[in-house]
Amino acid sequence: MKTDADLPLKNLYTADDVPAAPENAGEYPFTRGLFAEMYRAKLWTMRQYSGYATAEDTNARFHYLLSQGQTGLSTAFDLPTQMGYDSDHKLADGEVGKVGVAISSIEDMERLFAGIRLEEVTTSMTINATASILLALYIAVAKKQNADLKAISGTVQNDI
């Protein structure tokens, strides 16, 4: 393997190749990457940020994207969900489902991921202040799927 400049590349670089690096790639504290060979052995996760008004509509989009080769999911939530309001709360009026999917319950989360084995995809959730709540709902759905929780992976974003 060579670079565009015709420089040789190894499949795996270790701490011996860069003496200043205290650990190998794929080892704690993961400052050199999560996996030993990184994208040379496994391509980057491909995700398209998606979220439609309802869990059913977003689920249909997720299934389409996965059928087209996408390897992960990136969920866009509506503003009431991001703020922690149920869809029927008076402060959510006029905002439900406008900029992403509305999630107010475990049932909504189950519909969002219906037919998608959570241990087979990584999921990114841009959710902000309610990240811990949506992560708990995500884990609850994974448990209902009898998923191995050690196989569940992804990210939550909290930009508050």
C-alpha cells in the first residue's frame, strides 16, 4: 500500500513506529483511534442525518438508507424532543416534527427502530439536553430486542 505521493504505508503502525505514542491504536485511552487498523480494516461508518416528523416516517427512511449501503444511523430529533417536552405539551405547539422526529415515549422509540437490529448498526443521536433520556430509551429498545449490550455502539451529542 502506498500514498498518492508513492510513499510506502504499513497496514498497522505500532507504538514502536512512533516512539512518542504511549499506546497502540485500538488500545486505551484510544487517542490513536478505536481500532488497531482503523479504516484500512473497516471503512468509516457512513451516516446521513435523518429525522422526519414521525417515528414511522423516519424508520422508513432508515430502512431505505441501510438498503443503500449506509452503515450507521444518525437521528435528527425535533425541538420539543430536544427540550424534553412531550409532543402534546402546550410549549411544543407548532414545533412537533418540524426539524426532526418527535419522540415522547418508549413506544415512539420502538417504532423508530422497528425492524432494525441495534447491535448490527451504530447510532448517532444529536439530542442535546435530553441525551441521557434518549440514550436510556435506546438501551431499553435494545434490551427488548434481546441485544447484547456490549455490541451496542454509537454516540450521543450534548451541545448545551
